[in-house]
Amino acid sequence: MKKILIVDDETSFLLSLQDGLRVHRDKFEVLTAGNGREAVDILRVQPIDLLVTDLKLPEMNGFELLAWTSRHQPQLPVIVMSAFGTPEIEERLAKMDTLQFLEKPLDLDMLLDGILTGLNAKGKSFIRGITLATFLQLVKAEKKNCTLKVTSLNGEQAYLYIRGGELIDADYGHLTGLGAALDVVGWSDAEIEMDGVCRRQENIVGMAMEHLLIEAFKRKDEAAENQLRNPAAAVPSQDPLSLRMAQVLAQLAVVHEFAIFDKPGKLLKKNSGTCTVTGLAPKVIESMLNLLENDISFGNNYRSVVFNAGSRNRYLLFPYQGYRVVTKLKAGTAPQKIIEELKRCETTP
């Protein structure tokens, strides 16, 4: 049976929701938590199909809970019980794969509709996970102070410094301030880590959050249009094949972690959440194979390399269509099945 986790610090409110939803106990089970820490404890030990959370929570607030789910359970559908922001941002985010917002005081029928929509959605649910833009809009609405460490799907990292709900500075590679902010806030697939203190003092960005998000979306749309007009200008790490490979690997339950590298060794894609296999650079392993080439007679022409760890996890390295793929597999998994699954990428449109 599907399980819903509702998180709020008002016991009477949680009890009223449980009573109101009890008539639907044949469709889903309702679990509750009084703060973010309790919610994480539940999420760690049992599968939850939908998270419903307030933002103002003791011990571990709703923002920290959402940041945790972004890193550890990025596919978890989420409903946030909070007032939303400006109509312009709401309209833009409505077009993205993002979460639902329900305004307090909560309408039970609206909550039930949101729950059923989330549980019945197939494939790419529009309430799956939380995007960085959505998180920033929540931060704006609640006038939070924080520093966010943001990691893209490609492993790139950036820092966003927020005071009173406004983004005042940003660091991304060699970029700082407004330039870095505009590049980063439009990331659609990102892990978020939250520090409850703003680590910068001066407002370098100088643009309101809602305008910043709109400008970032505008630039992202323009870049997408340019790529359609000039496919040769597309970013190599966003090529369709590596993206489809990542999607296939992410859907395989036996694949705990994965990383996709190009032939020179640049990281192109990795799984969401914790990814330890990015450190298993294929170039390093291949150099070891070259040293053993006289004994094993294949070197860089290997079809796959498998090794087991003390944790009983199985690691698989193999070349595919000019890429190098490293995976961490469930114990006992047949490596060839993973490679066969990826062959679907050749015919997937």
C-alpha cells in the first residue's frame, strides 16, 4: 500500500488530517512526523511514496528537510504547505517538473486532490522532487538567511548566499555575483545542501529574487532556442545519448550509483544524491590494466571490468559508444544485464 508522510509541528493539525483522510485508508496509509528530524528518521528506514511538509518546523526546518530529500531521495514527490510567491514565478514553475504548493489554512479536499495526483502520476510526475528555482522561491517567501551549496547533475558546484530571502552573492567556477547567479539558478537537476547562515555580507547581485529567476529562465529558453537553430553549438555534456544512458541507469533498481565519462575522462552525468563512483575515474583503472596487459591481454580494449568490495557491493566499469561508464551494483547483479539495458539507448528516440 502507498505511504504518505505528513510533517507538521502542530499535533492537533496532524490528528485532524489523519481523521479527515482515514476514509481513504484503502488507497494509502498516512504517517506523521512533528519535525524534520523525525521525518528523516522515517524516510531512512521505510519507503515513502509522497511527502507533505510545512516549512516552519522545530529541530530541522522544512527547508533543511527539502534539501535532504534533494540529496538523498530526489525522486520523492513533495507537497509543501505554504503560501506561494508572485504570479509570474508561479506561472513559470507550473511549466516545470516541480512540486505542489498548498496554502494554509489547508483545504482538505485540495490536499486529497494533490495526494491522489501525486500517487497516480506515472513516469515524470509534475510533483517529482524539488528544483533549485522552486527552493529559492520558498526561501524568498519565508525571508530566510542561508548559504546553499548546489551540485549539478554533471558534478559542478556553486554557492549561493541568501539574506532575508534575497540572493546577494554567488560563486560558480571563476564567476561571482550576478553572472554566477544567472548561470546557476536555472539548473533543473541539482542537489542542494543548506547552511542556515548567510556567509556573505555585501549585496553584489543587486537584483530581486523574482526578477533574477525570470531572467535566468529567459536566458535558459534563449539558449535552448539557439541550440535548436544551431545543433553544432550544443554543449557536449548534454548530448542526447549520454542523457538517455543516465535515464536508463537511474531507473534500474540494481544500480545504486553511476557515473558517465567521456573518452578523455570528463564527468558528463551521474546519479542524483550521493555518488561515490565519480572517484573511480576510468583513466586510473585503465592505466592499471595497461600495467597488467601482458598477463590479461586486453588493456584499453576490455569489454568490462568487475570487482567486488567488502561491503558486498559490485562495481562495474565498461566502455559504451565512446563513453566510459562506472556503476555500483547490488550484490549478485549480472553485469551483462546492465549493458544490455543500455542498448535501448541506441533505438530510443
